[in-house]
Amino acid sequence: MKGPVSTTETACSSSLSAVGLMHNNLRPVMPDESVDMASMRKQVKYGIAIGSNGHFDPFYTIALCGASMLSHVGRCFTFDQSADGFIRGEGCGAMSFRVSSKEDVARLAVLCGTCLNQDGRSASLTAPHGPSQQECIRASLREAGIKPLDIQIQELHGTGTALGDPIEVGALRATMMRFEGQVRQHPLVKTSSKSNLGHTEMSAGINGLMKCVLMGCFAVSAPNIHLRLLNPHIDDAAYPVYFTPEFVDQGKDDRDPMTLVFLSASPDDVCAAMSSRKELSTFVPKETGFFGVSSFGFGGSNARGDIWCRAQAGHRNTAHDRSSMSFGCDRIFRCIEAFGSLTMPLPGVDPFETEHGDSTEGLSGEYTVGAKLQGKTEYFVVSSANGWSYGKMTWDPSSKSHCYAIMMGEALCEQFQISCDGFDDLKIFPATQLADEQAVVLGPGIAPSGPGSRGDATR
């Protein structure tokens, strides 16, 4: 795997920002722009975006409690009037992308547009900025070539706070309600994965994107749990919006006779319908849709992604044999069965071991996976003379001992330790300071702190 790589840390929008940066490297470059272009700007054909979040100490949670960001009841009540904060979650998600110019049976969705921007000056560090969010949404839709009125399901950041949820809903209302004189008629379904998984922080954005892909593949919207009474600060008056507490169909059949979404019609039927301006929705249901996901970091980093997806499972399945794709763990197992025998063979390893179990052989050298296991113990010197790096000792047959040469400094005094197989917990060390050749040696083990923890080499 080669190409540009980057680590993004923008708090809650980290993983969706990573998707945006990866998408930037997938964008095509015009031929006249490719001359003398920096290597980081050249188009790549494949990309992987990963988001990961783990909790390994209590200190950040304590800081969030001090800032009154966490829910007192341990739930994310997104869009609900009882919303009082979020609950932290852990997770790791990855998505694979590639540039394609034709239909691909293995494709689950199409990433149409992305955008990243910064709030600028806002009321406080954690307060969202509505106008900046609106600009981020508009820029992503503009790149994707999607009309705001065509977005059917919107995945919100929705952390379950009394302030953040209304501002985000208001920003979406300003961008999704009206476009070029047209007013939205079909309700916009709004969901948030925070009520299902909690706020996974660094991986929250890619969780929302993966959820949009799944909702598109099933042509339904997942419910917002813990939603009983809508937050009174959310302005939904005269706004066709649905905060769904249950599974709902995306519910939009294409009634536009000029739409070129034909899943089963023949070219002759299409031409006849276009010439007569016949209503096509009687035999061409809208089994595809556009979905948007937004993610906002508390420091002001906004990210947006828009995707297109067609139903590949569920009641609107577009497969000709009506077979339903699996999106669970068995999907991964089937990929292993299909491609496991096609992987690069390891040198000196029985193919049966590669396909049916783990093998520790052949994992060094060309493949650079790990150090090859040694049949005997090797000794390394860690000394002040080599910057406390590992130097391998050699066996001297004449003296029947392991030897290592140390280049003495101006002080003519260096400290050292002997390590078995390079492990920090397998040290050999003298029992006393300024030990000579006859001194008692301890180990292998962890060297204690103090004067006897290291040997001293003097001239």
C-alpha cells in the first residue's frame, strides 16, 4: 500500500475530516494541470479512511464531567427535550474507496461530495456556529451536484445537548428547506447514531457515514432511540421534517417524468416515455437516494459528506433475483473464503497453514512482518556509548563467551546493560556498582533502580 497518508485530529469530526482529505486525493486532475504537479496533489485510484477511538484512562472523562458535557443518566437523548449531554463510546471503523467510471457490483455507495471548514469566531469554544455549518453543507452539495431538496435522509452529529441539536437542525433547515424558489415538500428524515452507540468522538463521523450506507442499502431510516418528546428549542414549525422513533421507508417515489433513474425499463421504453412525457413512476420506483452526514468538532472543525446509494436488500431490493446482500460479519467471512487462497504465499510455509491457521514462519525479510523466531538466545548490549540503542553481542569461540566492543568517551566511563533477545524485561545486570569480572550477576529480569542497575565500563 503506497501513496499519501495523513493523521487527522479535529476532535469529534476527525474521521469524517479524514474521509474528506482522502476524497481530495481521489479527485481527478485535468491533463493540463498534471505537468510539474506536486506528488501529493496527483490523483490516486484507491483510498482507505479509518476512525478509531479508545478510552484508556479516566482523566479525559473527568474533564468532560467538569465541563458538564456528559449526560447525568448515561444516555444520548438526541432531539429529546430531556437532552442533557452525551455519553462516551469507543469504536473503530474503516471504509475503502476507489475511483470508478462504470457500474460495479461490489460497490455499496458512491461518495459524491465532501467539504471541510472552520467555524471561525463563535460564542464559545464548544458553541456551534450555524452560518459556518450551512456553508459547509452547501459546498459539499455544490461539489456533488445534488439539489438540497433531493436529500432524503440526513445523519446529524446530534450529540444530545440542549444547545447543539437545535443549532444543527436550524443550519439544515436553512439549507434544505428552499432551493432556487422551490420549497421542500417531501419530509427530510433526520437521525443520529449517538443514541445507538454513544458519542465515539474520533470515529463518530465515519460511524455516521457507514450508517448512511447501510440505510441506503436497505432504503430505510434507522430509529432514534430515547426519543419521547421533541426538544422545544428545535424549530420545526412549517418545516417538513421527521425525527423518526422507528424504522421508516425512505418513502419517495420519483414522480418527475424527466428523471433518468431507470432500474428495469428498456431503452425503447425510456425513449417513448421521454417523447410523450408519460408518467414513469408507475413502473420505475425511486429505489435510490441521496444521504448526507454532518460532523462537527467542539473546537469548530466542520465536516460534511454526501453519498448516493441504491437498495441492495430489504423491501426495495433492486437485485433481479431479489437476493439480499448480507452486511454482517458473515460478509467478511465470505470474503476470506473467496480471496484467502489468492493471497501472496509465504516462503517456506505450507499453503494449508496459510489458509487454515496462523504460521510464525516466513514472516521476516521480504515481507517485513516481524522478526523471525530464533532457535537460541541472543544477547544485546544497551549502553550510554551507543545512545542506549541495542547492539548485538557476538560469540567468541576462543574465549567461549559473548563479546561486544564499546567505544569509550572522553570521561572513559560508560554504563551498560545486557538484554536477552532484546526484551526490556530480560536484562542481565551486576549486583553491585563498579563491578569487576568476578562480580555476581543477576537476571534475566527487570533491573532495579539504583546504583546496581547498570554495569560500569572503565579504562
